[in-house]
Amino acid sequence: MSPTVFREGGFRFYFFSREEPRLHVHVQGQNGEAKFWLEPAIELAQSTGLSRREISEALRLVQEHEHVIRSAWNQHFPG
């Protein structure tokens, strides 16, 4: 299961239900995907197929929607 947190700018931001416990979000774009850590700081963990411009835009959106991502994480992974 991979619930969608939100969609914006041609990206889908989502979680995998059975993955590592460190707070992060996956981003799927038209040309590839990326994973961003939210702890201890927001940073790119890895990416495949996305251009630097797409990664920068995805990072901006993660930063802009950090509170939404954290709230969705806490609802999806209680405890």
C-alpha cells in the first residue's frame, strides 16, 4: 500500500506502508522518482530519472508542505 499524501506540480507525494521508520516521503514525477528525508533535516535521499530542475521543484514542494507530510505520516504510522 502506498497512500498519496498530495499531488502538485505534476508530482505525486506518497509513502510506502512497509518501509523504514525514519520520516521521509517519495515523489513520483513524469520522468522518474525521488525520496526525501524529513529528519533530521529535509534533504534528497535518492533520485532516479528526474532532472535537477525537477528535483529542485520537488524539494521546494516538500519544504512548502512539510506540515502536511508530517501530519499524514503521523496518521498513517501511529505510535
